[in-house]
Amino acid sequence: MVTRRDAARAAAVTALSYSRILGANDRIGLGVVGTGGRGQYVMTLFQKNSEVDVRAVCDVYAVKTDAAQQKAPGAKAFVHHEKLLELKEVDAVLVGSPDHWHKDHAIDAMAAGKDVFVEKPLCRLREEAWQMVKAARQYERVCQVGVQQRSGPIYEEAREKYLKSGRLGKVAHIDCVWHSGAPRPLPTTPSVKPSNLDWLRFLGPVKYRDWTPGQYANFRAFLDFNGGKMTDFGHHWLDTVHMYMGERGPRSAMSAGGVYYYQDGRTAPDTISALFDYGEFSVHFASLASPAGGDYGITFHGDKGRLFINRTRYEFVPAEKGAEIESRKIPGDITADHVRNFLDCCRTRQRPKGDVGLAAISIQPPLLAVQSYVEKRLIKYDPNREEALPL
């Protein structure tokens, strides 16, 4: 089993491994697996880098590969990712598929000698995280996970300025908030599966069920496919907590919530709250289905002040009475910085800022919270052995 220390320890890999990633004329050929809205958007961020050529796209729905080819003329289109991975001209793979496919798509790509940028959440099951780390180390691949806060200048600046400097003081509690908009009922059309959509392929590793438009269009409303808002939003914020406070899991997790709006068969809660005990500090995560739930972000409560941060701004409130509040805005999409870091690492063979080994640690708390929600109990966790403890 790969340990936490092994996962977090940086190391260079061989010159032979370096040579395999570069295509003709030192260009990087990109394959995109999962060309939905997010996959296509991140693909366009890759395309803004002059050394990248999108050479292949893959999706279970031909409408989506057609749309991707409009943005990447000349790219070959596939339904089966295995066929895309056979292409020698593909050096790196962007995995933008639904969460339940992340593990297989990423591991298969690394086994085929490709470097991987895989969207968050890292995986659907806790044990899958370490399988992905093992593949990255075994095949000497760069594996960047889409926890883009790791590459965000605003996060790096605030961490240095307030946490590492000691100005924030001892942090005893952290609030993580990421609300979604007003809930909507699941779609019920098209009632007949489109002929150019491979439903069996979409289901992949999950249990078979007949065509259900709501499960295809809104898979995050079903715990079969993912952990709902807890892993969708929670992996981002818990990974940021680890980035600031140390690469280590909690001692326990508990959560509460439910499906409070539409009783339409969904199983992932529309409202969720979770509490994590890290021993020296606690973390609370909350996500409501509210269009006016307040600003998303993370608040670090220290004995010398309070730091709020999200992707575009931070605000530090010193504990001293009358002290001036410090704030800063850095607009822009930090995903582009994360893509750039990945591409740089494809060349240098260094581990990226959002390395799979770090993401494997930070996905554990959200998935523990999902387990707590399902089992309706406190989950005790051994962060050294990375094991949930039995009842």
C-alpha cells in the first residue's frame, strides 16, 4: 500500500520517461476523454498554450464529440477511450468524464504511457485513490488533479502572508462554504435514449439500470455515480485546508443533510453539512441549495485574526481592535494556471502542484463524510493507516 509519506514525497523520474511525453517538435498531443461542458472548457484552456495540439476526443455521446471537434478541427473522435489511448500521437490525456469513470480513465491512460490531468473529485471510492497513486508511480507519469487552488496565486500569496508568517496565529477552526443555486427537478426527457449515445458505456463500473435521462443529465444527484456536493465542492475546499494546514487526514468525520426539495428519485443530498476533527483543529463544510446563500469560500479562524479566501479575493481581519482590514483581489480563472503547471511538469518530470498523491489524501475526508451520511453515524478514521475504523 502506498503510504501518505510516499504519496507526498517529490522525486524526479527517468530521462526515458521524459522523452516519451514529447511529440514531434516538442509539441504535446492532447487527448480529451469526456467532452461535456467542463471537459470542453478545460480543453480550450489547454489550447491557449502554443505547444498543445488537441489530437483526439472521446465521449459516449456523439453530440459532445461533434461539439469538441468544432473547437479542435482535425481531432479524431472515439466512443471507447481505449482506442484513443492507442494513438501514439497522444502524449497527455485530459480526463473530464463523470466522476465514476475517473479512476479507470486515468489509470488506463497512465498504463498507456500518457501523462494525465484528471478533473476533481479524484475518484468515487476511497480505495480507488491509492490505486491511482500506485499507477502514477509505477508508470512514472505526471498526474495532475483538478484541485486548481494549488496553483492559484491568490492562495499561495495569502498562505505565505498570513499563515506561514504567523500573523494568523493558532488556527483552531475552519469554515468551508460552497452553496449551489436553487434546486431544480431532474429532467425526464428524452424518454427514449438517443441512438448516438452509448448508455452502457456511460454506466461503466456502476450497476446496470435502464435508460434514465435524469441520471445521465444530472449524475451528481445520485450517490451511485459520485458523492454529490460533498465531493463536487468539498474536495476543492478540503484540499485547500490540507494545502494550508498539512497533508494529513482527519481523525473523524460526521455529516447530516438530506433531499429536502424534489423527491424525484435522487439520492445525493441537496443540503449537506459535515464536521471533521483533525486533532489540533476542526473543519466545518456546508453546502445549501440556495440562490442567496452568501459568498463561497474558506474562513480560517486564528487567535491573532481571521482569514477569508476564495478564488478571486482574500480578506484578513486582525484580532486587535481598530486594526486595518487587509484585502486583495486577483481576478481570473486559476484553472489556466493549473493547466500551465501541468504542462511544465510534463517537460520537467517534476510532480505537479495538484499531484495525485496529495489529492488522494484530501479526497478521503469528503468520502468519509459521504459514508457518514449514508450510514448515519460518526466515522472514526486513522490518518496514519488511511483506514476508516469499524463500529
